[in-house]
Amino acid sequence: MAQCLRGKAAAAAAAAAGVSAPWRREASASYHHTIQAVPRETSGPRAAARERRHGRVPAVLLTLAGASPGNGVAHRKLLTAERKQLVEMVKQSPYFLSTPVRLQVRAGERSNAVVHSGTVLPIKVHRDESTGHILNLVMVQADEGTMLKVNLPVEFKGESACPGLKKGGFLQKIRTSLVYLCPAEHIPPKIEVDLANLDVGDRVLMHNIPVHPSLKLLSKNETMPVCKILASKPVESETMQDLKS
């Protein structure tokens, strides 16, 4: 009995301290990593507007015809997801469009029956230009072994240690994203470019960025620089000319 009371007291103390019970943390983690959706039977502007009025976001799940994106789309599944959850997921993940997540499709809004589940990759989030509200979501099935074309954000690290920047140089960021063909199980959330050893005049080329060996860079010119360390900040006309070259 004393042990039971101590357990209840500990739980109460944890709640008072703002610490969630383990099952609550687990449920919260699942909520932020699993998109909950239900099927929708109708499409078009009116049907989409009706979904949005009820706090939902029209979504589409694409399934590729084969293991490669070049084979085209074999199936489109119309879904609807909770807007509040999607907003929270996008807020929690700065790499939402390059991070595979779980998808669980229930038979209906009030049903616990799961009709489809699996791993998907969000590839497009359409927003209202004036309000920023999420209007539509497009996902692709990301089963293990599937090759997907992914637009990966480029992040630059090591600026504080960069010799060229310490000398007063300027970091010219030429590319902020790169497209790779990735196995679904090896999609990185981002591509990191290390500046720690770059001096004035140095540059990092696309094909010089270390990535997982299973990733394939999709570019007509793999020798194009992703960034340069310039002696000084260029005038705008020079920057535009360099981007065109």
C-alpha cells in the first residue's frame, strides 16, 4: 500500500514539475512522427474548400509504378489530414519535406480501423500566399528499396572556424538545395557543407560534398560550385552574373 501511495505521489510531483509520464511522451512523439489521415472520395475546389472549413487538409498519396521515379505514378490515393497536426509537424521539423514519416490511414474520422499504414515522404506543401495556411499536402510512398528524387536543403557549418572568413572574406552561397536520387531508407534530412578549412578563393563543388554512397547527385553540371569564399562582398551585378555562369 505504501509503495502504491509513493507511486501516486511521484506521479503527482512529476505532473506538478511539468514532466510528462512516459506514456504521454511516447504518445506525443508518435503524434509528431505519424500523419493521421482518412480517405476522401471527392476531389475538386469545392470539396477541398469544404475539408478546409472543417479544419482538415486535402492530401494525396502517390505510389510509384516501380522502384524508380522514372517509372511514373501507379496510384493516387485521396486523403484528408488534420490541419492542426500538420501545422505542428511542420513547425517541429525544419526538414519536413526531406524527412520520411509514418502514415496511418483510418477507415473514417471516428473509426479505429486502420486501412493503410506505411512510411511516406512529404514532397509538397501548398500554402495560401496571403495567410500562409496549409492548403494541400502531397506525399509519396517511401517503402524500403524505393528510389526517390529528393530536393535536399544545403546547410553550411564551420563558419566560425573558416580561415577565409576570419580574414574578412565573404561567404557566397550559390546553392541552397541539391537534388539527389535516394533510397527511401537513406534519405538525409539535409546536406551539410563544411567551411572549417576554406580560405579566400576556395570553393566547394557539388560532387565534392560527402554523402552516403547510395545517393546519386542529379545535376547536369556536377562541377558547379555550391559556395565560394570571396575576398569581399560582391556588388549585386557581380553576384547575378556569377549565378548565371
